[in-house]
Amino acid sequence: MKRVEILRYQLSLVVVTVLLVTSPGWAGETIDEVLAVVDRNPLLQSDIVLAELVGIGPSAETSDTESEYDPLDSRIRLELQYLDLIASGALQRLEIDVDQQLESMTTRGGGEIQLREALAAHGLEWEDVEALALRVAAVQTWVKRHLRPRVTVTITDVEEAYRRVVVEPMRDVGTAPPSLAHVTEDLRRLVSEEKLNAEIERWLDQCRERHRVTRFVE
């Protein structure tokens, strides 16, 4: 299945190029646009449209916020992570619940009927949703089972976060901070997510060293 997906994307790139360059009927009209290439996998404008249709955006597992969210960068990150799982052989060892991710995407897309209509309107197919669901589910599974267990939170971490996040900002505005005991659990969760994000970024740095990315638009 993974080989088929890669071949499909490569074929899409060839078809787009041929249509734009050689077909008189399509002269000056863009069928799809190649925005970036990860290794030999092209990422198209339609990939960004697809991500928007199924509600893929900033999440708790990235450092992105709504204001700084870059949909192409997010899609590049996902492709890097997915290809790295393939290259390392980890993908074959993961137990991935693609159906759950597909159901979640379908719900965010307004239900299957509405989503299929939106896909057709943009020249996309249900198989495109399935391919994206596989990538997201695979990466989320890897993060949950292999990166999150590396995260440990010590009392020193909590105390440092208490000073940084609670005490100093509140004192700057002349407000008395709550006791550490009242916010310990919240701070533990905060530190845990910060450390997980750091693990994800380290993995992405390694992915960028192992896989070539060419981005054609800013």
C-alpha cells in the first residue's frame, strides 16, 4: 500500500508537468501546483486543500499556534516523519488504528457525504483521505508509544516551571502567586507537554538530516 501511495504521488507530479507543458488546451491554466518535494514525494496544493477539508491544523503535539501556523510546513513535517518511519522500518512494527483517525477526519469534514462532495469539487478522492489518515495515525502512534515514554517530570522541573510561569509573571504585575501545591498538577502537565514537544522537534531535526526537502513557495 505504501509503495502504491508513493507511486501515485510521483505519477501526479508527472501528469501535472505534462499537462502544463505539452497540452495546448491547458495552456496558462494550473491543474495543480507542486509546492514542495520531500525526497521524491511531491506535495501539491491539493494536499493543503485536503488537510483543510479534514481539519488538520495546529495540535497539542506541535509547537504551532493559530497565528504562526504554516499549512505547507505542517504537511512537510508530516511527510518527513512518515517517510522516516518507513525508512527505519518502524512503520511495519507499529499497530496503527487508521480507522479511528479516518473517522475523526470524516467527522471534522462534516460527515462522509459532505466530505465526499467537497473532495469531488477539488478533484480529490476518498483514497486521498485514507492516505492522509495513515500518515497522521502513524506519526501519532509513534509519538505516543516511543517519544512520550521518554518524558519524565521531576519536582525540580515543576519548581522551575512554577517560578517561570506563575511566580515571575504575577509578581511583575503585583499579584500574589498561588502556592505551589495548588498548581502542581497543572505544571506537571505543562512541563510534560513542553518536553514532549522538544522530543518531537529533535526527531524532526533528525528527519531533516536524513531526508531531502525542496520547498518551492514561501
